[in-house]
Amino acid sequence: MPDIGDFADVPIIEILVEPGDAVAVEDPLITLESDKATLDVPAPSAGTVASLAVEVGDTVSEGSLVLTLEPAEADGGPPEAPAAAPEAPPAPDAPAPAAAPADSGKDGVDVVVLGSGPGGYTAAFRAADLGLRTVLVERYASLGGVCLNVGCIPSKALLHLARVIAEGEEAASQGVRFGEPEIDLDEVRAFKDGAVERLTGGVAGMAKRREIEVVQGTGRFTGPHTLDVDGTAIAFEHCVIAVGSHAVRLPDLPDDPRVMDSTGALELPDVPERLLVIGGGIIGLELATVHDALGSRVTVVEMLDQLITGADPDVVRPLHKRIEGRYEAIHLGTRVEEVRAADDGLIARYGGSEERFDRILVAVGRRPNGASIGAEAAGVAVDERGFIAVDRQMRTNVAHIFAIGDVVGEPMLAHKATHEAKVAAEVIAGHDVAFDARAIPSVAYTDPELAWMGLTETRAKGDGIEVETAVFPWSASGRAIGMGRPEGLTKLILEPGTRRLLGAGIVGVNAGELIAETVHALEMGADAEDLGLTIHPHPTLSESLGMAAEVGTGTVTDLPPRRRPARR
């Protein structure tokens, strides 16, 4: 143990390596938790862990033996690359990292980034800021990839309008009545498109200020150090693959413009009288929220037995209850067996009956684009699903080629891609960094919003992990009651005994804004007491986090006795 300041007999709460693991200088070995802070103890040098001398729960002081480290090779070279990140799918029989030609990069740019979504443009910006000559390749006419052009941004613009319409409806029960909303689809589209143009234009401006060369077209590898972009050859020293994913299309559906994926639904060609949404995940329910607000009668068919299966059932329940009262129908554990096109609509058969719909939205997931970039020409291994395996520095099996975002595995989220992008760019620039997120939050921008991060109770049960839960219902939140939206809840997943935060789930208005505090708390190694002793402003929705923490520590005083949730 090195000098850790004015601390002695500090308990070990986590051991981050095992015998046989290769570590680099400053890689974390163990995590300690004092009454003031949580800290990682780094490796003093590169090498291989020979044996451990401690266990979780042991206490250590300066000079205590923690483990035995066999030094790296005499030439001082780094140990082997760390194992693939847990999020990335394995690449069986992947070729060994290809050695770069001796003259590689002499006549090419330092970095070419393939794809300009949030991960791609972040990688390009960071690389340029670090002094690297950078080219950014994008197949859309404007920068931003799927997210800015036909995904995250246009959908959130429409979801904002949906929330405004819903708030107008809710106000009627509070004594304020507005007239029936008049929907001008041309102006709605203009608002959505304006949000997209403003952001994509901003990205283009930031690229120009950094002197990043933008090449428009579809890129494919032609060799380990070359790309072809619709006939334009680009030579590079390093490459960052950020090509994202595409919507999965179900087989045997009719080739009919009334059958839409998320991109088609965001174009808003009209407001269908009846809309069938196939898939009860985040994308399907977000677009269902938009169409419900605009006046469509919505039916959702989900093959599994729960909506938004990544979250715990009790966190999903308030959302399910609310939309069940608004939508025409929600069918769980049901598969759409057939869709037929007719002159007066689309006939869908499921659950033993047939229904006619004006449009059908297919939202059953996304598939990575790894198989469409000619990766084999560069020697990059792509598995049968289109994923590219990477290590914690975002390297593929080819040492000078990196990959980030959807193409490297779940969760397929823009904010994960942007953090991976910074790691890739900094590694290329020679920095000793790695992707080491303890939690990646997920948000469904439905009504109410639903957000979660870290360990869920469902996963804990499945993996045999013992946890405690602490739940604060928003029916006891002054802010939620004052908004007329008391259906939400805040839930914390805690480690038994220590009550260290392991995960969280929130459902309710602005849940996506609230979840960030719990991510920060988990990254800092906070426990329920830390959250409970943090002063939250009153009355706010954020104080539900502090109240849930007090439920966890047994110090809550504001819940009505009959409604006070017991820890379990």
C-alpha cells in the first residue's frame, strides 16, 4: 500500500483484478472506502498479478501487502491489451492485431472518423483539439448521423410538443380549460426540422473551426490504412469506426409506405386515425407518445411480458398504467403473425384476431452496421451480428483501428458513444486512458419519463445478488402533487449492510433529468446516507432522491405511516 494520506485501517470494498490479469501503470487494483472518500489504489508499474494477499472486507494501511505483481518484460513494454469491455460482444476467431506498415500514415491524415453521429463528431473534435489532422466521413447530407438527423433530436422536438398538448389536457382538471388544439402538420414539421438544422449546422461550424475536413458519402475500407468514400480515396494512420446501427425490419411485411420504421414515423406524413406500434421498447413508446398526443388511436403489441424490459417492473408500472388508459390497447406476450396490405388500410393478425390500421410502426430494435463497411479489407473482425469487439481503449483487433458507439455493443446510446469517442481520440494522441464507466443511464422520454442506471433489481435476482431496495412514492412529493403528476416513484438499489448505491430507477415527469445525480453518486461510491444528507431544494422532484435514501437508512419522517414502503 502506498501513502494514502491521514488514513489507517481502511476497509477494501472491491478488488478489481485477479491472479493472471495484466495491468498497466496506474490501472486501479483495489477500491478503499473511508468515512470521507472512496479511492482506487493504482498499480505502481506494469506487470501481471501473481497472487492476492487481501479479500474484500480486509483493512489496509500504508505498507500493507495487497498483492504480488510480476514485472512486465525487461524492455518495459506495456502488458497485453485489457480484455474486451463487458458491453462489447465477443468476436470469435478474431485475427491477431495487424502490424501497421512501416510507412503507414506518411501520405495520409492522422485520423479518419467513419460516421459523424454524437460519437463520431466527438471523436473528430477531440482528435483535432489534440493536434491531429482529422477527416470526418458522413453518409448523410448534414453532420450528426442518425441521432441528429433522424433520431434523438427530431423525436425529442416532437415529444416536447406532445407534452405541451398533454399539459393542456391536464389543466382542465385543475380549473383551466383551453380550446381543442389545432394541429398544423406543416408547422410541426418545420419546428422539428428547424431543431435538426440548428444542431447539425452547429456541428458543421465546430468542425470548420477545428479545420476538420468533412467528406460526404459512404465509406468502405479498401485496406488497413485506406478508405474509399464513393470514389474518393483516403489514406490514414488511425481510424475510428463510428458507423452506428439501423432499424431492424421484420421479415414478411408488405413493401408498403404505410409500414414505417422510426425514420419514416418522424417524417409525419399524416396523423393516422389508427396506429399499430410493433414493439414496446423505448423507441416504439416514444413515437407512440407523439402520435397519441396528435390524435391517433394507438395500439401497442409487445412480444415480451413487459414494456421496456430493461427496467424493473415496478418502475415501468406507472407508465403502463397511464398509457393503458389513453391508448386503444396494449398487448403483452403477443406476436404479430401477419400483416396484409389493403386499399383501406393494413390488416394485422395477432392474438387470435385481425385489426385494420392506417399505419404500422415497426420498432423492434436496432442492428449494428459493422458488416457494411468492408471491414475485412482492413482485417477488422466483425461478428455474425455486425458487432466489432474492442478493448477498454476502444481498439479493435487491428491496433491502429478503433470502434465506438452502437457498433461495439449494448447499450446503444449516444451518451455512451461520446465517452467512448473521447477515449479513442485520446489513446490515438498517446494518452494513457481507458473506458471505465461504472454506470450508463438509460432514459425513455415517454409520458411519464422513465430512467434507470446501474444494477436493476430484476438483474440482481437473476444473477443471485442480494440487494436492498428503497422506494419513495411521488404521491408523497409536494412538487409532484402540485404539478398534478403524483404517479411517479424513485427507487434505489443498495448493497446490504453498507447501503452503497448499486443502481436506481425513476419514473415520473423529468425522470431523465433526475437520473444523473444517481449516476454521479454511484461513480463516487456514495451510499444511501450520502444521498440522504445531501440538501436538496424544496419543493422539487429531486428531493425524492434524498427521501428514497432516507427510506433506505430508516430515517424518513415525511411518509404517511400506512404508505411508508418497507425495505426488502
